[in-house]
Amino acid sequence: MIDVGIVGGSGYTGGELLRLLANHPDVKVVAVTSRKLSGKSVASAHPHLKGLYSLKFEASTAKEVAEACDIVFTAVPHGSAMDWVPDLLDAGSRVIDLSSDYRLPVDVFEKTYGTKHRAPRDAVFGLTELHPEVAKAKLVGNPGCYPTGATLAVAPLAKAGLVDRVVFDSKSGISGAGAEPTETSHYPNMAENVIPYKLTTHRHVPEIKQELTRLSPTIRVSFTPHVVPAVRGILTTAHVFFRPDALGTLQDRAKIAEIYSSFYRNAPFVRMAEGMPRLNAVRGSNFCDIGFEAERESDRLVVISAIDNLVKGASGQAIQNMNLMAGLDERTGLWFAGMAP
């Protein structure tokens, strides 16, 4: 049995970790921290978990959490994980960080987030489909939700050397903004609306570029996000422009399908959709569904991916990483369907 701790368990990702781990056959959650809710039951923040946990939130130190746990998830705000991670590692725990603090090289992080990194450590980017070295990692930087859906949509084509440029257009449910209300997530502003934001400057762009340029160094990447009036899910449209010398492959649907199936042959959570992916097919699950269609007499392939931003885009993916780190089948505790309708 793996003893697990969650640092910062009161938010959406902490609650989703608790929901998913409640039925994990090889895990026991032994510690959940929240300074503001210390002494209160887990169900006080997550009523849907009432009866599943007898745990109370604690105001524990990193050393106290590490001493009780084999693996620790840090689900604290961006910029705060670096105050926990070094002490957790030094005390002997392996760590999966769900913030942005350990996803990027230090110089890229500081440029992107406009702040100095106070505690750099070597980490593996936790997109298991591209990074099997997660299995041996001491520290995993769990990817952002947008980079997960975007990268998985295009990685096989980038690896095959087919892509000149890709333009991502992503639509996210409002839970991606976190549990604290914002102007964007306020119901009167969000209902019956679509809100584009950070059109060319979103902080997840460096993660997408980092992963795709590993596979194809000359690929050019653009990204624009939107918030839509849904609670969960990210639907990403990738406009993939092929290299001039690759246009012969563009209209060969069977060839493109083979590129995807070969690349993801050992990736159980990536599914090629019958038709176009839909959010209600993945909501609540750890799957990423992908579909594509070539534009006739053009250099453009349209690729669609769908994920649940709180599961495959955050907590489910973190558990997938944990499974590999613990030597388990990556599907353990995650092999269930989405909530359709």
C-alpha cells in the first residue's frame, strides 16, 4: 500500500485527487493539508466526499508530511510549491507538483511568470505518453491542462516531421480558473458567452513549445484560449499546417491514422475518436480523445482533442504519474469511462 499526502487539498485539484484516490486499490491517503481549514473535515470543503474519508485537514510542515508519506502531491497555487518541494524531497518523499513551478527550465519559468524561482530542482515533465522516464523520477512537474490537450493532439505529427506550423484554439470550462471566484467565472459574465483571454501571451505556451520542439525543433506554435460556459473540459482545435515536402501525406487518411496509432500504441488513455471528439465522452475520465480531418486542396489538417481539465488535465494525470512512479499499471484506479450524457 502506498501512503500518499496532498499538500493543498481544499481546491478543485485537491478535491479531484481525493475523489479519484478514494477507489484506488493500492493507495491510502494519510495526510491532507490546508492552513485555513486546519482541523476541519475533508468533507467541509468537498461535500461530495462525505463518508469516503475520515481525514481532517492539517497545518503540517513539509517534514511531517514527508515522514508519513511515500508520495506527495503538491496542489498549491503557482509560486507556492517551491516553498514545499525541496523540503519534501530532502525528507525522503517523491513529489508530483500540480502547479507550474517545476514544469519549465528555471530561465524559462522566470521569464514566463515574471518572478525568481526560489528553489530550483530537476524534474521530469509529467506527460507520460511522451516521458516514460517519469517512472524513475523523484520530482514530476505535472503538465498544465491546455498543454496536455494541445501537445497530445499534435505530438505524433511533429515526431513524424510533417508540421511546419500549428495554431491552437482551446475552449475550457470555468473550473480551469480554480475554486476562487473571478470576474471571468462570475455566472452573469460567463453564461451564454465565450470569453477569449490572453490571446497571444498565455503562460502555458512555453510548455507546448517545449514539448513539441523536442519532437520537431523547427515547428512554430501559436495558441489562444477561451473560457466557455461549461464546468469541465477542454476542447482543442489544432490547425496543423504541413511542410511543403509533406503534403503528399496530408490527404492520406490511412497514413495519418497509422502515425497516431503507432505513436500511441502504448498509451491507453489516448483514444482515436469515431468522428470528432466530444467533451461529454471524456468528462470525469482520464482519457484524451483525438480526431482529425484534412482540408482539401490545402496544407491544413484540423486535429481536435478533448480532455477533462481536472482529470487528464490535472489530478488524473498526476495519479497516472504516481502509478508509474510506484511501479503500477498506469491505468490503476483510473480505468473508467467518462460521464455521458
